Amino acid sequence: MKKSILFILILATTLVSIWFKDRYILGAAEDGLIFYNISNYFHQAEFTWMEYPGLGSPSLILVAGKPIYLLLSFLQESGIPGFLVQAGVMWFLLVSAGIGVYLLVRELFPKLSPKYILFSVLFYWFNPISIVDVWNRFLLNYIFFFALLPVASYFFIKGLRTGKFFWSFLLNTVLIFYSYAFSYVAFSILLWIWLFFITFYFALFQKDRKSKVFSLKYFILTLILFCIANFWWVLPLISLNFSGGSSPTAD
């Protein structure tokens, strides 16, 4: 396993070095050049209501990225160039996606040869859907969700298989580092649809009633913890929907 993790680290480092060898900030589509001045984007995500344009508008989907903006703004204001901050983010997302896939495949297929497990990492990084919808679009919340999905799947399945609620707490702790993915509400919905299907599958094929009940409890606990850990954007989102979209709720 150590050699496989080392391979993932080396390959991710090589890719990021190639991407940023010219010291340019990369950007595409509606994201623009976020890493040119991250502080500008942090102010947009600081509250659930932006003062512009006009009389203002809700910025709920941006608020979910507040912890990431805060961290990256601090790094940039400390004097680290924008391209290095972006390179560090891309490296972290590549590595976490790679290790997440590696652990997930090894968990689901324990008898599979290590070389094929490593191939699954390469496939996840560079399959046609990833190339077109993640790397081609190059939207930061897409890339965060791309890295989050295998990590969340591994922790969630590990909890179901071991029958321990500990993994639910660990999963929600880890999700903090991927909060930017939830700046696109559809990804929140997709994540919970995916976790629900995993829960349904496990409950369906469990023979004893105790395991079926645990699967349901585990899912509900994970959802409750998610809402608690992400209250800074979940509560305003619910509030705005119930108010008809007219309430400038402050964070």
C-alpha cells in the first residue's frame, strides 16, 4: 500500500508541476481567475446577501465555500503567489481523489491486484467524463466534488461495513475540507442521493434485522451531522426558500 500511495503522490506532483511550470494562474469558464485575488471572492461568500448588483442579491451558494476562501485568502495575503496557492489546491484534490479511489476499490475488491487498483486511480482521473466535465470545464467546485466523491464513498461504506458510527463523525469532519463543492447546490443533492442508494443497497442485502436498522440509523446520523456541520449555509438556504426568496438573511 505504501508504494501505491507513493506512486499517487509522485504522479500528482508531476502533473501539477507540468501545469504550473510557467507560473501562470489557470482559469476557465465562469470561474475566471479566482486565484488572482482570492480576497475578492471571499467577500462575496462572507454573507448570504451581497450588496451588489443594484439593491443586492442572495449569495447562498457561495457561502458554502467560505472556509476554503478564508484559508486560501490567508495563504495569499501571507505572500504566497496565486499560482502556488492554486497549484497546492490542485495537488491536494488530485491526491485525495487518487487515495480515495484507491482505498474505495481496495475495500470493495480486497482480492484485486494492486496494479489494477492503481489503474482504477488513473481511470478515475482521466476517464472521458472526467476529462470533459471536470478538467475541460475547470470549475473549482466541480474539481472539489470530483475529489470529494470517492473519499466520502469510502468513509460511508466503511461505516456501514464495520457497523461503527465513528465513521459518520469522521466523514463529516473530512467534508469541511471539501465545503467548496457545496457552493453548487446540485452537488449536495447528488451526494445525498448517492449515499442514500449505498444505504439502500446495504440494507436490502443484509440478512439480519439489526444490520438493516443500523444502516438506516447510520444514514440519518450522517445527514444530521452534515446539517449541523454545514449550518452556515444550510440554515440560510432553508430560510430563503421558506421566505419566498426575499429574505436577505445575514450569516
